[in-house]
Amino acid sequence: MWIYEKKLEYPVKVYKADLRMAKYLMAQYGGPDSELSAAVRYLTQRYTMPTNKAKGLLTDIGTEELAHWEIVGTMIYRLMKGATPEQLRREDLGAYFAEHDRAVYPVDASGVPWTAAYIQATGDPVTDLHENMAAEQKARTTYEHLIRLTDDPGVKDTLRFLREREVVHFQRFGEALVDVQEELTRKKIF
Amino acid sequence: MWIYEKKLEYPVKVYKADLRMAKYLMAQYGGPDSELSAAVRYLTQRYTMPTNKAKGLLTDIGTEELAHWEIVGTMIYRLMKGATPEQLRREDLGAYFAEHDRAVYPVDASGVPWTAAYIQATGDPVTDLHENMAAEQKARTTYEHLIRLTDDPGVKDTLRFLREREVVHFQRFGEALVDVQEELTRKKIF
Amino acid sequence: MWIYEKKLEYPVKVYKADLRMAKYLMAQYGGPDSELSAAVRYLTQRYTMPTNKAKGLLTDIGTEELAHWEIVGTMIYRLMKGATPEQLRREDLGAYFAEHDRAVYPVDASGVPWTAAYIQATGDPVTDLHENMAAEQKARTTYEHLIRLTDDPGVKDTLRFLREREVVHFQRFGEALVDVQEELTRKKIF
Amino acid sequence: MWIYEKKLEYPVKVYKADLRMAKYLMAQYGGPDSELSAAVRYLTQRYTMPTNKAKGLLTDIGTEELAHWEIVGTMIYRLMKGATPEQLRREDLGAYFAEHDRAVYPVDASGVPWTAAYIQATGDPVTDLHENMAAEQKARTTYEHLIRLTDDPGVKDTLRFLREREVVHFQRFGEALVDVQEELTRKKIF
Amino acid sequence: MWIYEKKLEYPVKVYKADLRMAKYLMAQYGGPDSELSAAVRYLTQRYTMPTNKAKGLLTDIGTEELAHWEIVGTMIYRLMKGATPEQLRREDLGAYFAEHDRAVYPVDASGVPWTAAYIQATGDPVTDLHENMAAEQKARTTYEHLIRLTDDPGVKDTLRFLREREVVHFQRFGEALVDVQEELTRKKIF
Amino acid sequence: MWIYEKKLEYPVKVYKADLRMAKYLMAQYGGPDSELSAAVRYLTQRYTMPTNKAKGLLTDIGTEELAHWEIVGTMIYRLMKGATPEQLRREDLGAYFAEHDRAVYPVDASGVPWTAAYIQATGDPVTDLHENMAAEQKARTTYEHLIRLTDDPGVKDTLRFLREREVVHFQRFGEALVDVQEELTRKKIF
């Protein structure tokens, strides 16, 4: 179970009114390689991991991804807060406003609702860890795209932090893969 | 952000081998009115709630639903653990095994991946709270269906606990609705 | 069965050329809380309602929602009629034109095809009526968003009529909920 | 707008308890080539038809398909009515029961929710009429499959009626295609 | 099996920088009536065709549609190649860039991922050939929309070639339908 | 473009009537980690690969995956051919028969239509190659599940061949990743 701590893992700073950026950030809120994909993927895969260490790693990273999802949601909320329907229309958020006002809802940047088809859990720990390493690369790449889409130094700073965490997760999944492969080899020997 | 506490909110007890029940429980793991729907719905709606109390309520219930999602996932995992492909075939889990082995993956009871189309966030707190009250009724009903599908006293006990929590949440959303409507009336007066 | 009467339940008036509004109105034609959602939801839920009165109510409102779906479709058609590809490109309807020309097709405002995942039928009349009350709130809210996105007095007038009908339906579902709960209590007593 | 007449276009007779058939009939209630697909397809395509005759035809057939959707829904309802959870489990409806009890909900026979991706409206009347002729062939074929899946003479009789209507609709769309092509040729000449 | 020949079936020429056109062309790359729909539809339907001639036709046309899919992908790639994030933002490709950079990914023009729900295979050759004739009409119409959305003579030329091929395929499916109907009649006689 | 060669890359042998296996094989025909996912993924990613060698590799493997898709389709076709509706009902293919008869249609083993949401193309060659390595692991795992679901030596043999090819592709993508990373490093130096 989880306990909520009322603070963000990393501060959200928004200096410029850039409504269109709220839309693009949806890529990381409800898109294919979003923080939601990451959190649900790791928290659902952990049951069939073969070692407590691997189970713990997936739980920890999954829990951190939830915190990142909250950071991205907060950024989107701050970017849209106070915008008028007319401004939203002009900045290509009219369709979003019609259905969600300025609420935060898990769609991708084009407005497609999140689907679990983006993630997988196969029961094979070697395979699932490869899936996770690829997922971290995809999330890193998405952050790099988003960083290039904004020139707000506050938004850029938060996105860089989040990007950096994906790189760390990639490395930790790589280490877990080595561990799991050793464990599976050991099991076959004895 | 969240801190993971390594225990289940309520114990999972499985006394009978009932593979088919693992499949039905998917209704609450990745189905339309599942714990995943509940957690994502409340955690995504909270940004646009008008009072800190309402924001806090959605965060608390959303966080608890994550714990329920974990309980349901654990039940499914325990029910399928150790089953052979032949047993899974016989008990209508052959299609699931082909794609996910005995891993836990967020589909509904028929195998349809979870989609955010099941939930909504409209930016109108009165509306979102109605959506939530309806969601709790739907989750309660799904638990009642599941309870009727099993005669394992352990599974029944856990499902009854989860069902009870939905009734409590329904009441708390009802109270929040009164609060929010009062708040909105007060704002209009002054 | 149904008999078609060749008139709209309420007149459609379009005074201004506002192509972008055609796109936003898709929210009510093929979006999550659209008239299509309402019609299909009520007409599919009615079979398991416990009283003839409740069955009749769902049939009547479902049939009226079909008429509203026709009104929204007519508005969209009138708004796009005669527009050139160049105009459609400029007003963010180029993607829509590429696939549907100026035909009326049930997508949401972002272009996502309608899915039955938006609606539910659980067999529990109390639950289904809560779902319907929430649905009417969501439809009301969507109309309020749409009204704020246009300044065409004709379009606004039709949208206000449709919004008003959702409020009436909400009340009627509330009354049906009381009836059904009384009926269920009576059944338990005797 | 539509007026509801409280009778079925054709009577529904169910002589045998055949729960599994309820599941298969979903193919025509919420499947790709279902009566729901037909009704939504024709009622949404009619706006861009070039002649009043063609508009009227689509409205009439679309309205009749709604009546067929109601017939299929009634058959499904009657087949499942009164079944116990245990019976539903045994007859492969456990997953359906978990989410919908014995309510009627628009999924296909495998439990996939209906999506508008099954239908199209292109704005080109020649193309849309070809789509419709193909749709009627697909609906006819689905009825033929369903007839082969049951030996209940009552269910067979109703399905044969519905199949026959699809053949008639196919012919009427073929005639409309000739009309529309003549009309388009005439327009080009003058 | 297939052998790849390193050339396009028809040359791709792009004279003007028209980023928005890349987005619209997605209609034919990952949209409902796209070349991907065509290729997957025909290659999957061929198994149940009743004659070797019909099987061969579906294989040949399906294989050619793959080549057309490659042509459309190449056009999209050339149109986006070298564009900056700022240019992509301005031309309504910011959402696409956030998730896919300038890679080619099978979505429709609004960004909805391709789904097999767009196509059908019913096992009835008469029905499947009608589906295919309708599919060719829809693809033709989509090309006509796309031709009207661009004034680049190079893009127009390639689109005209592709449109022409759909007309030829329509005719060939029509001939196959006559053949198959004769074959089925012959079988019934003897 | 592609040239079709009328032979299978590897022979299909089916010794036992095992209808249920046809259903499970859909996992590799239209499931998340199917041959269709592989073919579409590689053929769509190749445009943005930075070297001709990498483009060529994706084209070659993508083309081979099409051949594997054909092999899996042929297996499914042979397994279902000649089965009666009654046999299909008994072996859990009644729902499939209702919509597709014994035709081959790209759904997963539970009947969910294939969606491009299963695959990704990010424009970053390092990321896309990681995605591909993970994809090959997932495909390998799916084949291992399928091999465990059958005891037909013919089906097992073909599945083992296909599994082996995924291992080879995994290695080739690993080598391409090293190449691409070297190429990118070289570019940064000069």
C-alpha cells in the first residue's frame, strides 16, 4: 500500500504562458511512453519477478513514476490555469476544453485516451526487464522532444530532472537484468 | 509523491484452486469499473477541485484505490501461481497464458486492455463528484458480481472488505458534493 | 421500434461561419459525453430495469437523445457545408476533411472514434441510474463548455435548449432512483 | 426526430435455454457488423447524400436497423434472464456477468466494446453507398453464422427474418447507387 | 513469402515545404482507409478464398498495397525531414513531434493509432469481395481529398498515380466477384 | 516494393485437430507481440535510421516478419479448416465463428483487434533499436508460451523455427545498436 506525502518530488516552475506546451506535455501524462505507462507497467509486472530484489526495484521505480506523473500533471494544470476559452481556442486546446475544460485527463498529445496496449507483462523476467529498458529509452526520448518544444527555463528545468531519472532507471533495470540472468543460471545448475 | 509501505491494506486469503476466478477478478484489475479506473480517475481529477478539502479527499481515496488495485493483483497472482499450461487451457485462461503467462496485466475479464475512455475529468467539481459517486456504485456492483462467482471463503472475505470500502467512498463523495455546492453558492453570493 | 418524424425537436440556426465550432461540436456528436453516448446508454440499459415505469423512462429519454444527436449532427453539417478544403485546412479541419470530407462522423472533438467504453450497463438499476445522473451532469458540462466556445447567437440558443434538457433528464433520473429504491425495499419486505 | 412505438418489428421467440447463444448474438448487438453499426452508419451518413430520396432511404433503413438492434437486444435479454452465476460461469458468460450481470451491453461476441472505427462516412455518396452494400453483405453473413450456431427454431426464425431484411437493404442501396450515379452524371452535363 | 526490391513502385517528388500535408497524408498511412488497411485486409482474407485465382488476386493486390504504403511513408518522411521543432509546432505537428519526432508512425491524420477494427474478414468470399470493392472506393475518395489539400505538383502526381491504382483494383475485385459467384453457382449445380 | 514468392519460408505441418490452438496462435497473428506488430514496427521505423545498413536491416527483418505472419496465418487456417460450427462452439471458437467464420483475422488470442498502440517509432535510432530488442524478447516469450500449449509435433516444430528466428533478430538488433552508437559518437567528434 502507499502513503501520500503532500509534496512534489521535484518543484514545478512555470515562467511563461505557453498553452500549447500543456498539450504537448500530455505525451508524458497519458501518451504511449508517459509516466502513467511507466507506473502501471512496473507496478503490474512486479508480481512475477523471481527475486525479492527485483520485485522491490519494480515497486520502487513504479512508485517514483507515480510521483513523476504527479509532477507532469501539475505542470499541465499550471500552464492551463486561468486561460480563457478564447485563448484555449487560439492555442489549439479548444477540442480539449470542450470535453475537459482545464482539468487534467490522461490522453496523449493528440487527444487519444491512454490504453494498456502501450505496456506489456509477459511473466518472463528477462523479457519484462528488456521491455522496461526500452520503455525508459522511449520516455527519455519523449522528454528530449518536449525540452526542444519549449523555451521556458522553468519547464525545461523540471523536464531535465525527469529525463535524468529515466536514464538512472534504465541503468538500474540493466543491473537487475544481469542479476536475474545470474539467478536463472544458478537455478538451472543446482 | 507516494511512499510505499510493504504490506497490503487487507490480507489476501485464497483457499481453493479456482483458476477461472482469476480471470473474473480482472474485472476489478483492468476492467471498466476496476480499482485502476478508480485510482487514475481520482488522482487525475483532483487538480481542478475548488477546495483543499476536496483535493485532499480525492488524493486520499485515489491513494487507497491504488492499495486496492494491489490487493486485487495479489489475489489474481495467487490464484494463477503454479498452474500448468494444461490447467490454464482447461479453465479458459489459455488465451491469457499465450500472451502473459501467469503475470498480472490490466485487462478486463474478457481480455480487453484498460483504456482511459472508462473515466472522465470535466473540470466541473459538481459533475466530477457525480461521476465519482456513480463510479463507486459501479465498483460496488462489480464486487457483488464477483462475490457471487466464488465460494472460496477467503476470496469472498477480501472482496467483501473491498466492496465495503466502495460504499464508504460513495458516502464521502456525497458529503464532498454537499460541501462543494455550498462553497460554490457562497462564492456566488459574495 | 421507432417511427421517424421528419422534423428536428428544436430548430438549428447558424448565423456565423465558424468552422472550428463544427470540430468542437463533435464533443457532443461522438465524444465521451455525447448524445450518442446518452442514446446508446439508455436504450441498452432499459432491459434490466425492474419496473415498467423505469423501462419506459429510459426508452423515452433514450429516444429523445437520438433526436438531440440529430440536432447536433445538423449543426455540424450546416457549419461545414460549402467550406473549401483551403478553409478547412486553415480552421484545423484538414485532418477531418482528409478522411471524411464534410460528412458527419461520430468522433470526439480531437478525432477519436466513439467507443462503447464510454458507457456502462451493470444490471443493477440503482447503479445504472447513478451512472445516468452522472452522464447528464457530464453532458450538461460539455454543453456549457461549447456555449463558451461560440458567440453565434443561433448556435448558442440551440445549445442552451439542449443543455436545459440534460438538467430535466437529471431530475427525472433522480426521481426514478427514488422509485426504484422504494420498489426494491418493498420487494425485500414482502 | 423519432417516436417510439411500443412493439417489436418482429416477434422474439426463445424455446431453448442456450446461454452461449446470448454471447454469440452480441456479434449483432455490439460487433463490427452489428445492427448498431448499421443504424449509426446510415443515420450519420445521410447528411451528405445528394438527393432527398437518398437521404430518406438512409433515414428509413437507419431507423429500421434501430428496431433490429432492439430485437437482438431482446433476444439476448430473454436468453440470459433468470440464469444463475453458476450457469453463466459454465456457459462462458462468467466474464460478462462480472462486469454486466445479465444486462445488455454493446460488445462483440468476444467482449470488445463497439467502436465507430467499424463504420465510415466519406462525404462521397457513391463511396458511402458501396460501404453500405458491403455492410449489408457482412450483416447477412453474420446472421448466417448465427443461424448455424443455434438449433432453437424460435431464435432461428427471428434471425432468418433479420437476415432477409439485410438482403432487401442491399438491393435498395444498389438501386440508390444507380440513382445517385445518374444524378451526378446529370449534374456534370448541365 | 516476400522479397524486397529496393525501389519504389512509383517515384516520390516533393517540391514544396508543406509540413501540414505530412499530417494529412497520415490518412493514407495509418488511417481507416489507408494503404495499411488495404494490405492487411487483402493479405489476411486470402486464405478462405474459394479459387486459386481469387487467392492469387488478393495476394497480388495486397502486395502492391504494401508498396503503396511505402510510397506514402516516403512522402511523409520527405515532407517532415529537416523541419525544426518550431516549424512543426507552427504547422500543427507539435503533438506528433512530442511522441514520434519526424519518424513515420501509423496513425490517422488526427493521431489515432491504426486498428484492425477498420477491416474485416468474414469467410464468405462474396461478402469479402464486396468489402474490398467498398474499401477501394474509400481509398480512392481519400486520395481525392488529399489531392485537393495540396498544390504541390509532385505530391499531386504521386497521389494521382495511387488513386488510379485504386480504381484498377476496384475493377479487378468486381471481376473476381463475378468469377466467385459463377464458381459458387457451379458448385451448387453439380 | 515487394515481390511475392509463392512459398512459405518454413513448412507448416499440422498433425492433430486442435481447434483451441488456432485461437491461441492468434497471439502471434494479431496480438501485442505478434508477427504483424513486428513487421509493421520495423517497416515503419526504417525511414529515420541514420545509416543505410540500419535501414537495410530493418527492411530485411520487417520483410521476414511478413513471411512469419504468413506462416502463422497458414497454421491458423489449417487448424480451423473443415471444422463444423458445433466443433467451434465446443472449442471456444463460437464467438470467433460468429464474426469471422474460419477466416483468418488479426485479433489477439482473446479476440481484441490489433492496434498500432502496441508499437512505437520515436525517431531516435538508439531508442527504436531498444524497442526492437524488447520486441524480439516478447515475441520469443510468446512462442515459448505457445509451444507449451500444444503437443502436436508439427505445430511445435514450426513454432520452434519461428522462435529461433526471433533470437537471431534480437542479436542482429543488438549489433545494429552498437553500430549506430558508434556512428553517432563519430558524428559528435567531427
